[in-house]
Amino acid sequence: MWNIKKSVFIDRPIDEVYQYAIDPTHWYQWYVGLSEPENLEGRGETGTTMDLKYTMLGMHLPIKVKVLETGKNGDQYSWKGTVKGALSSEQSWTYVPEGDGVTLSFDMNYELPGKLIGKVANTLIIKKLMDNSMEQTLNNLKAVCETSDKYSMN
């Protein structure tokens, strides 16, 4: 299993960023390689499930996402979920207020089946692709949140 940790500051109120970011109907707009959800049950809260496709190296990999936990603890928010299928991962997103904005931290443990791509390829190629993909994903979310008006984020 491999790990990726990233964070980004978003200059927008925490409540708006959190509500937008957990809504799976928006994910394909900013999450690199992710399709629109199918068989969506929920709006991103705990218990939400969906089928998606994750595109990597030109392959459209079927995955199932389940939201395990969402919530607010004091002035912070969190989101945790699992991905199962051709790619398996556990993801945690933490939203911490900072001034008028929010620092969003992302932590993912992921694994690729040996049949799909061997460990050597993962070490040399996939790990770098995943790292770059998550960096771009966070930058995309930042750009959308900082340049969109309130109406377009609903």
C-alpha cells in the first residue's frame, strides 16, 4: 500500500468549500480522471455510495465509492471514504479554517492489484502519476472555489 498526503489553502469560507467539495455531482469537474457518478445514493454525506470510472493511463477503471464518515468537530470538517475496484484506497479530507479561508488536507492510502499494474510499474510510474494527479486535483478545487460565485458552487 502506498500513501499520498497533500494540502492546499483555499481563499473561500470553510462552509462553502466543504459543502461543494463533498457533493459527488461536482467531483468530475475538479477531481482529475474521475467520471460523473452513476447509481448515486446520497449527496456526499455518511453512507453515500456510487459507481464511477477513474481514468489512468488511458484505461477507464470501474470503482465504487462509499462515504464512511462526514462531520464537523468544532470549527473543522472531515470526510472519509473508501474506493473499491480496479483501484482500492482509503481517503481522508480535513478542512481547517485559516483566516477567511480553509486549509484542506488530503491523505490517501491506495493499492493497485498486481494483475492490473505490477509493483515495479507502480513504483516507477503509477506512484508519480497518482502524486501529480492529486496535486492537480487540489489545485483544480482551489481554482473552482476561488473563482466561482456562490450560485455556481451550489
